[in-house]
Amino acid sequence: MVYALFFLALVLAVLAVYASTIGWLWFWQERVLFEPTPLPHDHVLSRDPDVHELTVDVPGARLSVLHLKLARPRGVVFYLRGNSGNLHDRFVDPDAFRAANFDVVMFDYRGYGKSTGQIESEAQLRADVRAVWARFEPQYTGNRIVISGQSLGTALAAGLAAELCLTGQGPDLTLLVSPYSSMRALADELSPWVPRKVLRYPLHTAEHALRLRGPLTLIHGDCDELIGIHHSEALRAAVPHAELLRVAGAGHGDLHLFPGFAQAVATALGSVQ
């Protein structure tokens, strides 16, 4: 009888810890998904003369934006970044875009870098993406448009590109770097003990990619330890016209350090007609 009561108490304690952990994840999952590094407002993000710093106001926040603006660009890459750091450490290789003669627009999500506010929902995150793009879209009428995202940003990029396709103004290329098929699928792999309904940021990539009408290029390191390349392979299988460029030996955080990555970006942008 004593052992039975002890076992029951142990089970109840484990269940209580599990329930507490699940509750914490529900209310505070932004702390798990997003890893911002704030910056002081007077921090200079770039000293390159062709890179301009500006802000875009959205409800409840002001977003920090960098704009690589060339003299006579072929078009623009609207680049949605990953989940950590800030523009200072993510806007690291503008030469690849200069060489391809493409402008670049990249912004920090709420709470990242010099952006104010905080991320509260996927709907808010996607609305911010649309707001920043709306600020720059008129400048590129008649130019080539590339909607791109890396890691976290791939679901946001695929969603925006799909929305633009519905208006008849779809991008000339959607470029996804280290994409996941969905955050739910990735969470199932990394934390299978967490119920799916707890995730408030499903962030579907494949679902939006299926609605794309133009070219889709995927770039992925074949040694990615966080988002396995099988996610890109699944996207490639679901979207028959997609092209997958593999970067041999590259992982997740070091992808940009491999020469194969710069070559893949050049190949993708060079294919834009």
C-alpha cells in the first residue's frame, strides 16, 4: 500500500511538472522561438555608402530597416531573416547582391536590434512583413522582384510571395534558404513531447509554397543539424518546379561561410529573367 501511494505521488508530481512546462510554453513560447539581440538606438548598422538605414512604423512599434540601394539595379531582394541576432550581424554579405546587381531590403522583427515592440502572434508578424514590403514595393515597379527568407523567415517569405501571386503581381523568384516545411513539423522533430496544439506559431512554408506561380529556389546545407535538408527535399517533392541547390558540408549557422552558398545565391539571382 505504501509503495502504491508513493508511485501515485510520483506520477502526480511528474504530471504536474509536465503540465507546468506545457503551460509555460503556451504563454512564453516567444522566448523559445525568437532570440533577439537588442541594440541602442544610436548604433550605426552599416557604414557602406550604398546601404541606407530607415524605419517603418507599424501599429505599436517602429521597425529598423536596411536598404542596399544601387545606381541601376536589376531589381530587389526582400530578405526575411532568421530568428536570432539583429541586422548588424545578419546583413553581412551585401557584396553577393551587388555582384548580381540587386538591391536588398532587410528589417529587424519587433524587439530585434533597434526595432521596438515585441512579437505577440504570427498574424502580427506577417502583418509587419506586409507593411515593410508595402513601403518599398512602389520603388520597384517594372523591376525584378525576389522574395527571400532564411530559416525562420522562409515561412514568412513563402506566405508573402503567395499573397502577391493572388494579386497577379507575384515575384520573379521566391528564394528560400534553410527552409522548414512548417514550424509544426520541425517542432515534432525537436520536441515530440509537446502537443501540437500548444504551438501558437504553426508557420507553414509548404502550404504557401504550393500556391506559388513563379520560380522557387531552395538553398540548404546538406549537414544542417537544426533544420535537416529533408525539409527542403519535402518542399522540392511537393512543388515540382522547385529547384534545390545543396551546399556540401554546410550546417545551419555556418551556411553563409561556405563558398558554395555565395555561388548558390549567384546562380539563383542569375536565373531571374
